[in-house]
Amino acid sequence: MKRTLLLLTLCCAVFAFAQHSFLKDPKLSPEDVQSLKPANGADIPAEVLYRSVHYFVDMEGVITQKYIERVKIYAKEKAESLFSKEIPVVSGTVRQSLLGLKATTYNYENGKVVPVKMEKDSRFRSSENKEVNITKFTFPNIQNGSVLEYEYTISSPPDFLMSVPKFTVDDEVPVRYVEYVFDVPEVLSYNIQYQGDLVPTYRDTGLKHIYGENYNVYRYGFENVPAFKTEKFVINSNNLRTQIRSELHSTNFNNVLKSYASNWQSIRERLMNHENFGTEYKRRNLVKNILSDDLKNKVPVQDRAAEILKFVQQNYTWNKEYGILTDKGIRNLINTKTGNVAEINLLLTMLMREANIDASPVILPTIDRGKLMSYSPSIMVPNYVITSANVGNQLYLYDGTSKYSSANIIPPRALNYNGIVLEDKDAKVLNIVVPERSQTFLSVEAKMNPDGTFAGTFSDRDTNLYSLIVHEAYDRNNDEFVKSYRDKYKFNLSNIQSGSQENGDFETTLNFTSDIFVDQVGSKRVFNPLLFLFTREHDFNQKEPRRSPLEFLAANEKIKKVTITLPEGYVFENIPTSKKFRTDDNSIVYNYIVKKLADNKLEVETSVLIDDAEFPKEFYPAFTQIFDNITKLEGQVVTAVKK
């Protein structure tokens, strides 16, 4: 009897699953607008009530994307990112059309739902670049309790059939219901690439006779999706979100099957035959007379490669445009000195080959675009080009878009795990890493004055990848860079100077004075010998279970050194004891070294070594424990007393 009842329950569940209706925009209820708190009492600023994206391909190959979203606001001051919307559309030679944009705010006033529609003058269009226009708008009359609803349609010509945009299921706020619907004629076959941990509540896939034709349908619905929480030490949180992306696999028109299923070798062949990649790359005559004979023959070969990179950095400028295809071509880059990433680094590769260096282009996606899955070849995912070169039986990576890059030190935007190196006859997956450790040196020379105030000098120096990052930040906005020091250190700073060093390091130096470091306890002066380099909290303090691996871009070491001189007549007492500890595999090493240089002079040096760019999430508790101990150890104080 129990077994029969169980079977009946299961059958009902399957029947209910099958009966779910997609593309049914639920009617907005007065209760949804009237409520001021979520039904479960959660402390959230907002939640998505309904979100639907529907991609429909007609028999002419035109793609229609219809998007509908409805969001409930509970605390508008914490949900500002949900107010202002941006809709990008391609506006180049082949363009998309934005149609039917409507946005409405619903409020509950005087016992009824009151809609306020967006005025036409509340939206405007801006150009992201010459290929993309962005329509921006915000909602009117937003209050706590408002429901914000908008919808639009994007029409795309058949040129966009190769890849349907990636759709992200989870959001920064909870989602009651979200659905992804992709309906495509039977003559078109797509690979559906699914990433993430969320399992659809409802799913309907297969061949159906709808719209008067045979269609392949891919429909996924999700209920009660929790908010996605970002974590520290993650280079791109979107890599952990649940996402759906569709890429054309094959076509079958008039019983003629054409396959677009790719491996990396076929993608290499397509690119090498493309007029905006391989055709440009093979125009070696363009670079024959660019380099001097001395540079072409410079030995050792590693110096030759470094000099060619420097030549490109000094003579050509990246226009900040991405893409694996050239825009105006290599000849235009040579003439105008400006080009996109493909042009800059294809030229770099061509120049290295001209100098008899075994170099090849590498394609990859930037960090913000998501990981390149080596097992899922795609020509649509990569948007960046760098150069690889075999130098002395070792592979090096180069990027001419940054003025501060060097061999194997490339900008963080390109440090995205995997790339594809396009050799003369093969395509290979390449691990994109920075093998060199990056270091930060923080040095303080401080003197205590008789009145207990401090004065001294401070230097902040970075090496390798960290130097590149800081140098580019300084170039973007000098004033903001200097302001970041004043914002971080809340005492008097003067003579702030920043710049590159001869060895490629980047250093900032300054003078400081402060009266906030010392506590007077009777006749004794008590203070932390690390002064302003001590922090009371660390960043490995996540309470929830860790979801992501820990990512640091590169292995790194942070070294702090403080030298303190007391005024005449004062001496140190109660000096902390030096201590060292490390993990069993030496992947994390910490040193706390205290040296008494004289009765009135003390040196404290600490170092934290994290000897890898990535750690599995299971290592997070170890990081927490180690940095708890570091914070406790560095919280020790010293005492200065008169003789």
C-alpha cells in the first residue's frame, strides 16, 4: 500500500513537471506591490520576482530576443544597481535593433496599485565603441516597496546565428523565478553549454512542432534561486555563477549537412584563412625593414625578444579595443602607430619571427569574459591576442598592449588560465600563468620626538606583476593615485613621489608626521612597533563555507620593515620575541623578526609568502588560521621608558 502511494506521488510529480508553462508572464498582484518585507522575513534589499529571456529564430534566420524582468525593492538605498539599466546592441556594419523598450514603476498608494511609466526623455544612448551602442535608462518614482518592471526586444540578422549571448541565472539578490527559452528551427543544431551548480526546477528540451514548423526547443526554469554572494580573492566571480550559452553546431539545409562542430585545430585553420587574422599575419613583407640588423641579430635570443617587445611598446599604442580579429590591419598600425589588441600582438609576433625567434600568436578570453574551457572549443569566446615565443627551450609570453609588460609578466586582464597557441601546423592548449613571484616592500624609517610624536619616511615598492598593475593605475590618474595614500593613512603626509625604477620596480616615497601612534601609560610610552603597517583585521574572515578557489594572480610576498629610533634618554623594554611558522609544504611562510640595534633603536621585519597563484577552496580554513595568528603576533606592543 505504501509502495503504491509512493508511485502515485511520483507520477503526480512528473506530471506536474511536464505541465509547467514557459513564457507565461504572471500577472502582477497587489500583494506583490503592497508588501514592504519579503514573505520569508529575510533581510534583503530586493528580489527578482520574475525574469524571462526568450530567443526565437525564425525560418529566415532572424533572431528575436525578448526580455522581461520584474524586481521588488525593499531597501532602495541598498539596491541602486537595480535602478539603472543598460542594454547593449551591436551597431556596426551588421547591426541589431532595439524595439519596444518599456519601463514602469508600480507603487501601492491609497489602497491601489499606481503605475508610473518611464518618459522617453529618461533614456539615452551612448557609444561604447564604434561597434556597440548602449541604451541607458532609470526608473521613475522609486520608493521602498516599489516593483520595477521593464521589457524590450532585440532583433538580430542571421549574421548572429553563430552564438547566442550567455545568460546568467543567479543574481546578487534572490530570484523567485527565472527562465531561459531558446527555440530554433530543426535545420539548425546548437550546442548548449551549461555551467554552474544550479539545477533547473523545470526543463523542456527536444523536437516539437510549434510556430507551424519543427523546432528544437531548449527551455529551463528555476525557482527560488538564492542570492549569489561574491567572495574575496576571486578574479572573476561570474565563473562560479550558473550560466547558459548556445553555439551553432551544424546546419542542414536541403539535406546538405554543414558542421560547425570545432576542435582547436579547425579553429586554427579558420583563423589562419580569415582575412582579418591569418591573411594579415602572413604579410611578412610589411615588417622586413622595421627592425635594425643589430636588433635582429642580438644575442642571447632572450635579450633579442625583450628588445623587440620594448620596440613595440615604445612605437605603437593600443587603442583599448579587444577582439581576435584585426580592425584596420597591420599596415594601418605601422602607419598610424595605433591599433587594437590583435593588431598590436600580431605585429609583435611577426617582428619576432622576422628576427628568427620561434613565435606564435595565442588567443584567449579576458578575465571579465569568463574562462576558456579547453574541452569545449569555441571561436566566439576568445577576445584577446598575446604572443608566445620559445626562447632557449623555454616558453615565454609577451603582450605589447601594456607599456610595462615584460617576458611572462602580462596584464591581469589576460591571466585567465587557458589560451590556445596557434602554431604553424597545430593548435595547443596553453596554461596562462605568471611564473615569477611578485613582491611588495613596505619600509618605514621613524623617529620618536621627545613629546611622543613620530616623524619619518615611508617607501612602498612593488616588483614584477604588482609593479605593472600599480604603474598602470598611476598612469590612469596620478591625482587619484596620490589621493589613495591620503585616504588610507589618516595622518599628515608630504612630499609624495611615485615613479618607475631602473630595474622595472614601481616605488612611492613620502614623509609623514603623526601623534596617534603612542599611548602614554604613566611614565611609559606604549606603541605597536609596526606603527601604521599593523592592521587589526585580515581579509580571510569569511564565515560561510568557501565556494571558490583562492586566486591571487601570481605567487606573492609582502615584506614590512620598520626601524624606530627613540629620543635621547629613552630605551626599549618588553620587546616581542621573533617567531617563524610555515605550512608543511612551504606554500605559506611567515616570519616575524625583531632586532634591537641599540638601546634606543629597534628594527621589526615581517614577511608573508604565498607561494602559488591559486589554492583549492579547501585551503581556506588554513588561511584563516594562519592569518589569525599573524594578526595576533603583529598586534604586540613595545614600551619606551626613560633611563
